[in-house]
Amino acid sequence: MELTETLAATDAGVARAAALLRAGRLVAFPTETVYGLGGDARRDETVARIFEAKGRPRFNPLIVHVPSLGEAEKVALFDDRARAVAGAFWPGPLTLVLPLRPGAGLSPLVTAGLGTVAVRVPAHPLARALLQAFGGPLAAPSANPSGRVSPTRAVHVLAGLQGRVAAVLDGGACEVGVESTILGLAEEEPRLLRPGGLPVEALEAALRQPIASGGSAERPSAPGQLASHYAPAAAVRLNAHAAETGEILVGFDPVRGDLTLSETGDLVEAAAALFHALREADALAGPQGRIAFAPVPETGLGRAINDRLRRAAAPRG
Ligand code: AMP
Ligand code: MG
């Protein structure tokens, strides 16, 4: 990729950032918490490139940023409780995990194939201007390479991701400086999935009940929670060079299959296709069926793809 553009906090800078996002490119932008690595949450390939740019070894779900509660309701299912919390704290450093709205049109990579979605309305004026100008939901994890600290200035973004994002919108230093608080409201019991910029006491006061900690898509508090990660009903075999009798084979160059992750061995294309392929192969194989996956190299995005495939193939109870 070419050099990362630094865009000023002006109408022209925001317009350029929105145009890049509409073209499917990645743009880092300031929020009140930390700088986000933004991309169109509806485009599989764009979301795959977010994981590639960060060098993430697994497809954990990303937070979807929207300009308003009304836009949030287009991607998530809100009940009265969720609306009350959103009304009290949005825009602001609070992320809500809610049931995914069927037909929301998000890439399954954003939710890691889960039936829930994490959504937030940021308060930073530049983030809001960008969301308005772009006009769609932005997937945006922190704009740093995986395993490094979150950036709170444009220069931090460039230090980690120069050449890996099309542009960074420079809004100076972030006010809050820590990530958003994540509140899980997809189940009966509210859960604190991550402490962050909004104190949990404020949430407890608004909900008028204590909030239990723990449980997240990455580190489930109960092993059963892992099952909510999309797992095919069919049995899954990995590193297959050919289909055995009755198997649906998912190819990756040079292995040809009934369907394919990528005929050209392109890992971005394969990551973008992964969750669609899991569902399609599952539907083709049927509940008693078997799916085989061709080998995918353990490099770049291949590590996250293989992490997901190993979990799909793991014995289930
Ligand atoms: P970040 O890298 O700051 O975007 O982190 C996103 C955080 O949100 C991670 O800790 C995710 O596990 C969490 N998260 C996102 N979506 C979900 C979800 N659907 N269910 C549970 N946790 C989620
Ligand atoms: Mg992060």
C-alpha cells in the first residue's frame, strides 16, 4: 500500500475520509476513547483488511460505530432497557452488545458469526462528522497493531499502521484515552464485558441493579458460550487435499472444492468468504453431513482463518 494520508480536521478532510471509506478503504479516525481503525462494516473484504492491517491472529468481533440510536436500531434489536441506557449515555464511551437484527446487512466477519452485535455512538465531533458524511456503519477496532497499546494521537496511529491504512483523520489527542465500556444486554442479566471509559457505577445507577462482570466473546465465562460462535452442524475435517465420499469440500488454491475460499490463494478474499463458506457448506452437507477444508497457509490472515477453522473442527459436547 502507498503512504498513509494525514487528513486535517476540516470539512475537506472529512469529505476525503468519507470518500475513501465509500471506496472500501480503511481510515483511522479519532473518537473520544481512542483512535479507531474504520472500515465499511457491510463489506466483507474491507473488514478482512481491518484484521490484516492489525495483524490479528483471530477473528474476534468488532464494534460497529453509528451516528445515532436510530441508525443503531438498524443493526441491533433494542428493548426498553437498551433504549433507556442508550438514551442516558449516547453519544459516549459505552458499547452495547445486543441481538443482531436479522437482515442488518453487516459482514459476518464483524460479528465473528455471532448472533449478537456490539454497537456504539461516539461523541467525538470528528467521528460524528465522519459517520454522517459516510452514511453507513463503520467497524472500528483500536487503530494499533495487534498486541500493542491503543493510539490516542494521530502520530501513534502512523507509528503502528503507516502504509497499512489509506488515511488518518487528525483530531489531536483523545479525551478519554481508554476504550469504551462494553455492556452486554443480549441476555436477561446485564453483564460488564469490558470496563472502560464509562464507570460501571453510572450504568448500575441507570439500570437500578448491580452488574455482574465477565463473559465475552473472546474469554467466555462459561464454556457453553463458545458454542454461540457459529459452529457448523456438520463434522469438519481440516487440511484436506481431496473430498472423501459424502464430504463437501471447501477449496483454497491449489485445491479445488465444491465451493472455495479463494481460487487464487488470496488470503484477504478467503477471510472475506470464510463465514459465508461455513454456512453454505453446512447447508449443503446437512446435519449429519461432513465438511472438509483445504489447507490454508499459516501466514498473515491465514492464522486467523485457521484459528476459526480449528474451532469449527474441535469436538463439540
Ligand atoms: P475493540 O478491539 O476495541 O474493537 O474490541 C472489541 C471488543 O468488543 C472485544 O473485547 C470483543 O470481544 C467485544 N465484542 C464485540 N462484539 C461482541 C459481541 N457480539 N459479543 C461479545 N463481545 C463483543
Ligand atoms: Mg484494541
